[in-house]
Amino acid sequence: MINEFKPILMRNFNTNNLESKGLSKVINLSSQEIIDRIEKIQLKECGVYSESVADKWKKIISAPKNEEKKLITGFNNIDNSYVSICLLENDPANVFGGMAILGRAVDISKGVLYIPEEKANLKEVLENRIKEIELFGFEVEIAIGKIDVRQVEDYDLVHHIDTMASIAAYFDVEEEYVPSKIVSVTGAVKKPGVGEIPENTNVIAIVEKISGGFEGEIQAIVLGGKSGKCIAESEAEKTIFEGNSTNEIIALNKTECIVDFAKQGIIKMYEGTCGKCTFCREGLYQLKQMISDATEGKGKAEDLELIEEIANEVSEETLCSYGQKSTEFVKTSMLLFKSNYESHIKRKKCPVDLCGNSQNIAIKGDICDGCGECVDVCDFDAIEGKSGYIHMIDEFDCTKCGKCIDICPVSAIVKILGNKAVGPDKLTRVGKWKKRR
């Protein structure tokens, strides 16, 4: 932990803790008193769906008496589960305590806590801990999987695990409470780690306190996981970390491919969309395809403009915070590193030789017999040559579809790394070009 920051949420982390002190202190408070105090500190929901916690509770209280109210707690689809898993493993009493406090505030007696499938072994551990922790009649059911937002009803309360811990922490210390975040720092840093920081802390201070600073030459910093905001290192000191979807900071060094990172983020976002909004569902699919094509050397010139246009439309036209923040990395990285996208799409070249498009297709000059089969099969006129001459591939027009490799009768067409010369760069008669050593 970061002693200089006087951590609030994690200071009492103790796997043997059998009570939530925050819950114990609200037993004699009325529903309205609990809500008023949460409203006073302006607590907001953790993760991508950032909104007033008190406002969410007021809506539930106003529900008609015949409406069933449910509490659902878990991870938002794009949130960094590692930080929340730390909470569950180290301080389940305060997570469950926060759920019970909420239950008392809005008159709900039971909540469901979802944990990721990859942490299914934690289910039995938590179920045993619940039996030991005093929740004053509140029941917690542990479920495995993701929260399906498509199944959420109007009067269901969906909360993030970190929010529950924040509620319990506040009622534990009240007047001493300092709004804070538990942040994960990974990537090109001296020591990846997790720590608690007060709100309104700049990025440089967070990285230095939690991880001891950056490691090597930094290309970019991502605020909010793989779908977060991309900034230059020069902006870090003046940028206040606000989470930007998830409480995760990732430092990318000079060997990282920005476009490949964008692809990973968009794939994750597409897999998590509920599909209700056309712009989110279809827009993320198109971005996934185009950016994947770019990393595989199959991008088309018009894709560059389309990626930028669709990324902006998805964030502007979707109805929820998930869609609105889903293209943040693509939008911001396009502003800072547009030349990287251009290199992948127009030159079919990854600047750091990481992506599959670092491999070009070329014709070996010492093997080609000038038959012309490859010219006939190429749909993009990317192969130059005539009968009796060694053929050549224009890397700018080549989409790397591989049809020419399959059709070549003498296996003269191969994939090579970078721009290594395996054939002539001008029309040369068959047999006149010798393989270079």
C-alpha cells in the first residue's frame, strides 16, 4: 500500500475480518439518513457507468410497491477485474457490508454477487466467508459469469464491487473519509502494482507512488484499460486520473504497436456489447474488422477515414456509457498516432514489426519463371511483370490475401519479414537475378 496517500479503502484489508465496521455503524440510521450521507459525499458509481449513487437509490425508492427490486453486484464488462478481485479476496466483509448498507437504504433483503468465470474457484471461498460475516439478516448469493444488462429490469440496482466497498469504507470513518480509487498500474513501469490513491491525483504521481516510475522510453499512456484514453507522456503530469472506464493505467513503451493495442481493446468491447444500440453493435463490429485487417496487412485506403468516422459516431450516438466510452482509445490514439494507422493500412507495414503485416509477400527472383499465373489471380493489380521476366509485387497495393502464393506452380512467392530483398526491383529476365547472400 501507499502509506503517503493514507489509504482508506484498503487500510483495513484483513482476510480474517469478520465484520464490516461501516455496516455496524448504520444499524440505527434510517433509510433517508443513509441516502443523505451518500449524497453529501457525491459518491459516484465505479467503472464505466459513472453516475450518482444517491440518484440511483432514489429512483428505486420511488418504485411502486408491487415492483420487485433486486440488487446485482459485479464487474462492468470492460472493467479491470484484477482490482476488484483484490477487494474480494482481501476484504470480502466490506464488499458484503456495502451491499447490506444499500439493502437497508432501499429496502432490499438480498443481493446477487457475480464473479468472473476464470475466478470460479473463489465462489466456494466467498460462500464460506459469508457464513462467518455478520450482515444483520442481509443475504448474498454468489453467481458465476457476467451481468447481462439485457436482463436488467427498470427497478433493478446494478452496482460495481468497488462501489460497495467504498460505501462501507465511508460509513466506517465518515468525517475522516477521503474519496479515493484503487488503481492498477501495469506495462512499462519499474514495478507493476495496485495501490490506493486520493481523487484528483495526477498520472505521474500515481505511477511514481505505486510503481516507482516508468521503465524505458514511453510511447503512450493509457488511462482506463485497453479501451481507455491514450495520452502522451508529456501530458501525464497535468492529467488528473479519473478512471476513464476502469481504474487501470497502462504504460506502453516504444516496442508496443498502437494499432494492435487498439485491436485488442475493440475486440474486448465488441464481445461485451449488449447489442441494443445499432451504432454500438454494428459500429464496434466494423471497427473490429477494419482494425484487424490493418494489423494483418489487409487494410484498404478508405478504411483510415472510416475508422475515425465510425469511432466518433459510436461514442456520440449510443445511449449508455459503455458505448460512449468504447472507442475512446481508437479516437485518442488516432489523434496522436495517425501515422501508425497510415503505415499499417497504406504501406502494409507495422512500424515496430509486431503485427502480422510486418510480413510482406514477395517473389523470389532466383526461382520465378515468369509464367504470369500470379498476375492473373491478383484482384488488385499489385503484381508487375510479363512473360519471360521475373515478376514483382508492389507492397503498397498488395492486400496480402495470399492467392498468388497458392497459385504459383514453382513456389516462388513467399512471405518475408519487413522489406528484405528476395527479388529484383526492376524488370529483369528470368535467370538473370542471383540470390543475395
